[in-house]
Amino acid sequence: MKITALIENTGRDENYYTEHGLSLYTETSEEIILFDTGSSGNFALNAKILGKDLSAVDFAVISHGHYDHGDGLSAFFEQNAEALVYIQESAFEKHYSAKANGTKKYNGLREDYASNCRFVKVNGDRKISDKIEIFSKVRGNRLMPISNKNLFVLKNEEYLQDDFCHEQNLVLREKDKLVLITGCAHKGIVNILESFKEKYKVYPTHVVGGFHLFTDNICDNKYVDILHKTGLALKGMKTTFYTCHCTGKEAFESLKDLMGSSLHYLCTGEEITI
């Protein structure tokens, strides 16, 4: 299995486009899967540079209803005329983020996407094949990302705290490997992995994706405590982690000190083989 970062916040070198977003091109022995499409068409430009054929993608998965994971869909549709796109039904609700002055900024997917017939709208978990599943039923509220408090959904003209029911993860089986791909882990990466173990009876061998641990105040005592406890919990799972995007470089460095060789950073243009 090969996973290539078509786009995230940082780049392997100056030859690649970068942005606040995520897109992963995953090649298994049987399928090519596009996981998220970033916030623009830049992931498609990087795919061309990297020699990754978007027209060959068998299906796509959008991790949740935020623009930085799905607004590049139009570029994907231009290059691939057939692949279905798996997404949670609630991903098309109106999502917002709170700015420092208290005003709300639209943070959701492009509204014109909702009626596209290429979407497979999922409600909860979904088995795609014997080796591929969508995993979304995450329990627990331990060590939740602090920045979640700034994210909302608009319902009946009222801004409600987002509960991230629109978030889903991808599970891939190949030989003796059990891989979990996350978008932002808004539900909390530790909660996701504990729920994963509850369902699959083991932790994944590998986890790839964002952990949503970035913050503007890395010295906040609550944040430091969450970060430390998260690192200790992940270290105890005997899993290999490749993180990126919303984890944040400062959080990555702190986690790396705790987790050592079990944690790696995956930036735009890099490919990992599992």
C-alpha cells in the first residue's frame, strides 16, 4: 500500500503547492482511493507533478464537511468522470468557525456540491468492500481538541456547537496491515482509536492523517496537559503514526519528544509505503 500526500500545509520542497488543507492518494493492491481534496484545485496540480493519475481513482472519501477537505472536489470531477464520493449526510450542513472578534465565518463545503449525483451519502459506518470500510461511530470525549470550541453548525438560524457527526475515517486492510486514515480527528484522536479498538478488537498498525492539535496558545496549561496525555496514550498503542495538516508543527514536535520513532510527519509530495 502506498499513500501520497497530494496536499497539506507544508511541502517537501518548493516544487509543490501547499495550503491549509489535506488530500491523500492511496494505492492498495486492488483500489486507488482519493481521501479528501484540499481547499482548492492545487492537489490536482501536485498530482500531475507526482505522476498520480486522478482519472484512475476508483472512489473518493471526504472526511468531513469543512472546506479545506472538500472544496477541491470540482477539480477532481473535471479529471474523473465516474468515481463515486463517500461522504456523511450531515457534511452538507452549514458549518462555521468563530473569529477572534466573535463573528462567524462560513467554514463548510461549497453549497452547490450537495446536489451532485456522484455522492454516496452515508449515515454512520459503511462497508465498501471486504478490505475497505468507513468508520465513524466514535464514542468518548476524552482529550478533545481545544479548538473545537470555535466550530459551529447553523440550524434553524441558531449557531450550535459542532458535534462532528459529519466526520468519518477510512479503514484499509491489506495482508497483516490494518490502516486508519483520518481527516482532522475532531472527535479526538484518542477517542477515535479507542472506538476503533472496541470495534476491531485491536489498534490499527498504522494511522495517517491530521489530529487537530494546533493552537494559537501553545503555553495554555490545559492545552499542554491534553497534548502530553495524548502523546502518552498514543505511545502505548504500539501503532505507527504519520501525521500532518491540522496537527500543527509545534504539537508534532511535542508529541515527537514523547513518542519517538513511532511518530512521523507527512508533508506535501511525500509518499509512504505500508
